[in-house]
Amino acid sequence: MDFDRIEGILNYRFIDRLWLRKALTHPSSDQKKSTNLAYERLEYLGDAVLELAISRELFIMFPEADEGCLTQFRARVVSRSHLAEKAREYGFGAELALSPHEEKNGGREKESILANTFEALIGAVMMDGDYAAARRASLHLLGGDLGRLAESPDTNSKGALQIALQAINGKSPFYETRPASPEDGPPFFSEVFWEGRKLGEGRGASRRKAEAAAAAAALAAQSWKQAEPH
């Protein structure tokens, strides 16, 4: 285990590196109750810390977003698949202590193990330091993903609208998008419908942007709350 490298990635220097060792020990490598080095308990703690830290940042970043939209954004950042992807990017798997059997079965690249390791490392920072340190480490590792969310809100409005509508009756909205007349401005025009009603319309430089604009208009109007769906 290269503790110096992992501390550099986390941007955190451990007081007691036993916490770091635990975070990097897969259960297959230490099943003894006497030593109890496996990362499972730290994984549990890290999961909670990540949920809270990222939820708070999203709450601040998107003051107009409702609960459903914020939940969708958080899922993008702290989903198991995404955490595994980030763990792979940071090379956490290379530092894991695995049993020979798990090593042979490709444990260093397994999504579940990588996601667990990511969470366990945040839990380790929490236990060695405090919540503030764990929050800083979380944002240090995932800040780029939060930034990308903030830079491309047009990609989020459709998902937020879908979540809001599916929560009512499980049905998704649909879009009618077509080229706009030259005098209308942007080249594409889109309308979004749900349960026989038009909820919004928008224009954009591409079909995707026009549909995102229509979804954003629907989210702003929230006309589906004004009448029961058919």
C-alpha cells in the first residue's frame, strides 16, 4: 500500500494511518475478529458522509432546484457506478489488500469493491479527523463532477422534469421537436407534453437544447400541479 500516494490524492495527511490501512483492506484479506481490518464499517460511514456533503453542495449550487432535481443530481455524483469509475481513475484498486482468490477473480477492477473502497476512504478521513476534513476530501475528489453539473444545466432539466412527473403516475413526458422558421430565431423548436397537455415549449441551437429549454419552461410553470392528469 502506497499511503503517501493515497494521502496525496485525498489531500489529507493521516494522524493514524491504521484508518487508511483499514480503508484499503478488502474483507477477503482479513476475516479475523481479533484484527478487524476490513473496510466494511468505514464504507458504511463514508457512504453517509458523501450523501451529506454532496447534498449540501448541491443545495447551495442550485437554489431553484426542487427535491426531485437535487436527488437526481446527487445520484449522478455518488452512485455506485460513478464512485467506482472515480476510484478506478484515482487508482485506488492498485493499493487494495485482497485475498489470492479475490485477486485471481479480478477484484481490483470490480465495481462493487472499487465503490466500497472510495466510501471507506472517506470514512477513514472522518474517523482520523472530523466531518469537516471528510467533507473537504469528498469535494476534493468529486468537485470536478459538481462543476460539470453546474456548467451544463440544460442537460439536467429533462431529467428533473421526468422525475417530477413520474413521481405522480409513473408516466414520462414526450417531446415534439422540429426545425423552426428562420424568423423565429434558434433553428429548433420543441414542445413537451404529458397526459395530453402541453407543459412547455422552447427553442435552441440543437434538438437537445430545444428540448432542454422546453423542459426548463415546464419546470418553471409547473402547470401539471394545476389540474389532475387525465
